[in-house]
Amino acid sequence: MDETMLDGNAITGLLREVFAVDVTTMIATCGQCGAREAVGSAHAYKGAGLVLRCQHCEQPLLKMVRADTRIWIAFPGVQTLQVGTT
């Protein structure tokens, strides 16, 4: 382990700041077509879980499954997620 490597606990404050905002206003860049849109403008599909798809190319951007007290979230089609901070 070198001096530039830390464990994931080192970014706790940053993650708390990022995920304490309205996610629907974050700007997602689609990894397939490059479209940049607010997460809230994506198309949502319900099934065993939720899938958000790019409104331009239908690439799955976000997948979410909830069971009891746990939630699994994946961002398979998001190239970047822009978060506005104040």
C-alpha cells in the first residue's frame, strides 16, 4: 500500500454530500449515444425492479431492485453523472 491509496471510508463525506441531493436533477451522460439529460427525464420501466432507460436510444442507464430493507443500484449505461453542489 502506497501513500496515495486509502480505503473507501476516506470518501464518506464526499459520498454523503453527493447522495444527499435530488438525484432526478443530476445530469446523466448516456454511455451509448452520449445524450446528456436529467435523470428525471429518463424512461422508467417497472418489473421485478426498476430500469431507467435513455430517452434517446433506450440504453439501460440505471437498474434498481428493492427487497425488504436492502436496495441494489447499478448504473450500467451511465458514462458520467453530474451533480450540482452548492
